[in-house]
Amino acid sequence: MASFLYRLGRFSFRRRALVTVVWAAILIAIGAGALTLSGQLSNSVTIPGTESQKAIDQLADRFPEAAAGGATARVVISAPDGQDITKESGKAAIAGIVSRLEGAPKVAGVLNPLQVQAISPDKHVALAQVSYRVPGFELTDSDREALMAAANPAKQAGYTVDFGGDAVQAMPATNATEGLGVAVAAVVLIITFGSLLAAGIPLLTALIGVGIGMAGITTASGFLELNTNTPVLALMIGLAVGIDYALFIVSRYRHELSIGRDPEEAAGRATGTAGSAVVFAGLTVIIALAGLTVVGIPFLGEMGVAAAITVAIAVVIALTLLPAILGFTGAKLAGGKIRLRRKEGTTTHGERWAKFVARHRIPVLIAAIAGLAIVAVPAASMQLGLPNDSTAAPGSTQRKAYDTVARSFGEGANGPLVIVVDLAGSTDRQAALHQASAGISGLGERPIVTPPKVNRAGDLALLTVIPKSGPSSTATEDLVSDIRGLNAGLGTATGASLAVTGQTAANIDVSEKLADAMLPYLALIVGLAFLLLMLVFRSVVVPLKATLGFLGSVVATFGAVVAVFQWGWLTDLLGVKTTGPIMSMLPILLIGVLFGLAMDYQVFLVTRMREEYVHGADPQEAMVTGFRHGSRVVVAAALIMISVFAGFVLAESSLIQSIGFALAFGVLVDAFVIRMTIVPALMSLLGRGAWWLPKWLDRVLPDVDVEGEKLTKQLDAPDERELVDASK
């Protein structure tokens, strides 16, 4: 591996013009494809195999007029203080709103609150329900504006009108944090290298890789149905690893120049040694991301595959285009003109920290592990769910609508359940409907059941159930489970069957499916990565330590997320406005992304320790020397990632805030507590035992020479002709 990459690095350096032209052609070709062949990204989220999705498919096939898969809006109309909304002025205001809503674009129907008795007990609030023919993601801004505009005359007359439901929810917007992240990355790279030129190269190659990846996804959308979230993870991770990988190779290139290598030889050696680590670090990230396909949720699988391909592009660019660019810069990268770095040969902060950890390894280990355990405590109380109007920003129309409905009609009115009763196999359909309705209304919390709506064929009916509890509560989850438990008895007695769907039930199903998939997914990526790391480091202990450390950082991150976003700690400091259940997909996304970055840091740091060890250094000396060379790269990469992810905490959406905080905190813990503290402490404590590998396994495992030992011996060996000349 190392020898091949050495030759590849030298070839790219020598033929730099050719390599650059090839990559430019690839970028232009894929960019042209994105402009001419791109299709429409979809925000459709289907969860195959769940009861709620099966019921929606059944309704679309046999009861299309119900528009069950369409968006819904709740229009909450409040009369001025002290007025009765059922009086003539109130009726006129309601009628005007309903009339304008019925004429709004894509509206399938409107339930007039006066006709369905959706009036609060104090006769102050009316609740109108709007059904759309299309899902929420197909509604445009103009469609939402028409929805809101229907209330303008009533508002001018003194009525308060707020809107909730998925029809109101536009795609969450983020701040321009990508640009902020790139700016922070530039500053960190300048400090790391002390050179504007050296700092610019990782940014350039990372942006080229992300550009190719994004253009490829856009082109693929012309042939495949892709979700609008597909490019998000690819952009985030592509930028992260693109900078990391180039940073690692450029750092090694400058080291080779500093010890007197000519630029071409330095590029070859940097690609052969650091490039080997990049290949295996990239493979661990690809495994983690591609593993999202096993979760069983299509859009998560699409996100993972797209991000994995973008990472693969970043690896290839680091091994080919980067040496070509180094060919254009030559020896100009040998020293930084901006004097921010310590001179070569002096003791670095990293070296002093490694020596301190080695001297006090037991207390350091105890303190680090105890700190992780304390931070992880809240994780035991984690509740998973999906965002709804209750998690909207305070003061938003969705949040005000939710609060008004909960106060006037009860929490459950914000999350009605849709019951689909299949009557095709029943001989007495009225009796089946009566049993289903009576059975549901007799359950624990005595939910409200509306009269059934039957399709034209008379073989499929809809019941709407209003729980007493809110859509995110465990009581509502229990109610959904209890209703589904009635299906067997209904089938035995009448031949009919029932299923629960609607947004609330679908959210519950998604949360359960994600929770069930988390442990298998974790086992898959950890198992495969353990084997890969064992191959890289030729050790059983190092991969075990790496995976256990990752698990520690994940649990600690879960604890911090629960403390902030569920318990409400430090919300004022972080600008978090709402708390509630943790987004269901966050744990799996966090595991995949954090695992990839954690293994990057592990490979970058420990590979150099392994290199020093196999070249004859004492284990303690190898740890300190390897840490001295690798720590600066890991710190720089981690600071870049923390800054990028932390920028998302500034977003308006609590969902995006939680993602940004989780990733930033996860990288912080993994890089500085696990990799920079626990890893050197354990390496010092274990000594030679850290590199233990059973002899039978040593014979079985292929030698990939990731640390470049064979390459270094081959290159440093005197040429035979020189030996002959010397003997004369």
C-alpha cells in the first residue's frame, strides 16, 4: 500500500499539469451534468413496513378523496377578549376565513368549526381544519402565503388567528454557517502552518471535492428520486474530511521538506505514509456512512451513501490532486512566513502534554473517565420523538396555535389519530364500525372518536381519534399501541381490520424504527471498523481501545444533549428557546458522523506512534514523539469541525440547533478527552502490550504497511552501486 501510494504521489507531482487538467475536466463534466441533467429533489419521507405507511398507501389506493397523505393546517380563531365567537360577528369572521381557505391553492377541503362543533367550551376559540391535496413538501411559499392571507380581514376586525400543522412548516432554514466554518478553518490552518499558501491548499482541495460530490448528487437526481436532505450530510462531512485529509498530508510534506528532502521525494513519502493513514481513515468513515442503509429508512440510506461517495472523492483527491498542487508550490511550503508557530526543534505544547500524561497516567485516566461518566448520566433519561408545533420557537404562529388549542380543546387536539378500518372482509360493516369505535372510546384515557367517513365503495372507513394527551407524550404512544391491540379481536369478531396512521402515529412509528435500528447499526460499524483498525495497527488492544473510547464519547454526548435540549440546562447561554424529546434520527446520525471523525483522529494520532515504534523507538518515546507530530493536526482538525458544527447552534430551528450542538460537543469530547488524553495515557500505561497481537493472527492478517516501515527501509537503503563504488 505505502509503496504504491509513494509512486502515485511522485507521479502526480511530476505530471502535475496532466493530473490537474484531468480533475478540472471531471469537475467541469460533472458540473455540466448538474446543470443539464438534474431533476427535482423530493422531500417525500416513506418508512416502508410501518403500519402508518401501509395505511397511507391503502388510503391513497382506495380512498383518494380523503387526501390522507396531504398536508393539514389547523386554523385557530380567537375572538377579542370578552366576546362570544358564536355570535353573528364571530360567525361572519369564521365564514369569511373558511370561504377564502376553500379557494386557496391545492386545498382539498375545509372543516367549518361551526358545522363540526369545533368551538371551545368558553365559546372564545374556534378550530378550523384545512386538508390539502398534496403533501407539505409540495406546498410553495405562495401556497403558504395564501393560507395566511385568508385570515387578514378577520385580523383587521380584531380577531386573533394563528396557524399550525405540517402545511405551515417550510423547510428549516439555516444561517450561513458553511461560510463561517470555512473562515474559521482558514484561521486555524494559518495558525497551524504559519503560511497563507499552506493554509489555502487544504481548503482548495476540500472545496473541489465537495463541489464534485454536490454536482454528482444533483446530476443523479435526474435519474433517481432523491430526498432534499440527501446533500446535507455529504456537504457537512465532505468539507470536514476534505480539510482533514489534506491537512494531514500537507503537514507530513512540510516535515519531509524540513529534514532536507527534495520536493518530489517529500511529496512521494508524504503520500506513502500519511496517505496510507488517509486511505484507512476514509474507509472507516465510508463504512459508518454506508452503514446507514441498514436502518431501513430510505432517506437516511440516501444521505449515508451520498456522503460516503463524497468521502471517497476526498480520499482520491488527497492522493492525486493534492500532490499535483504540491508540485506547483515546490519548496515554498518549507517554512511559514507568518511567525505564529514555534521553531522546529523546540519543545511543543503537545510534547509537554504527552510527557505530563505519561508521568501521571493513572490520575489522568481516572479523572477523564469520571468526567465522561458524570456527563453521560442524563443519557439514561433520553426520550426520542420528532419535532411538532410544540417545539416551534416561542412567539411563532405554530407555537401560539399549539398553545391555544391545548388550552382551549386539550393537548390531544394538536395530534389527532387517523384510524383506517378495512371493511372488505366483513359481512356486517356497520357492526364492525360500531365495534371499532366503541372499543377505541372505551380505552384507558377515554379518547374522543368522531363519526366514520366511508369511501364510495363502502369497504374502507376513516375514524378520527382525539387523545387526551399531547402528540409527544408517552400516554399517546400507549394509546396508539392499545388501539392497534384491538385489531386481532376486531378481525375475529367481524372480519374487518384496523390500522392507525396520521402524523402523530407516523412520528411514533419512525421513532420506534430508529430506536430499534440503533444497536444493530452500532454493532455493524464498530465491528467492521474494529477489523479494519486491527489490520492497520496490527494490534488487538489499539482497536479495542479506539472503539471503547468512541462509545464513551457517544454516551457523554447523548448526556449533554439531553441535559440541554430535554432538561433545559444552559438554554439561555446557548440560545435554545424550546425543550422536548430528542429528535429520533439524531442518535443514529450522531453515531455515524462522530464515529467517522473519531476514527480519523485515532488513525492520524496513533499511526505516527506506530511508525515510531516499528522504527525502533521505545514505547514511551514512540508515544511522545508520535503525539508531538500528530497532536497539532488532530487539534487543528477538531477545532475546525467544532467551529463549523457549533455555528448551527445559532439557527432558529431547535432541530438544527440540537444537531449542531451534538456534533460540536461530540467532536470536542472525542478529540480532546478521548484521543488527546485517554489514548496517550493508555498507550503509556500498556507500553509494548498496546501492540500485542497473537502470533497466529499476525500470520493471517495481510501486512498493509500503513506506517510505511517497508517503504522507509527500501528508500533509505544504500543503492547497490554506491556500495560497490565505496568498496573500491
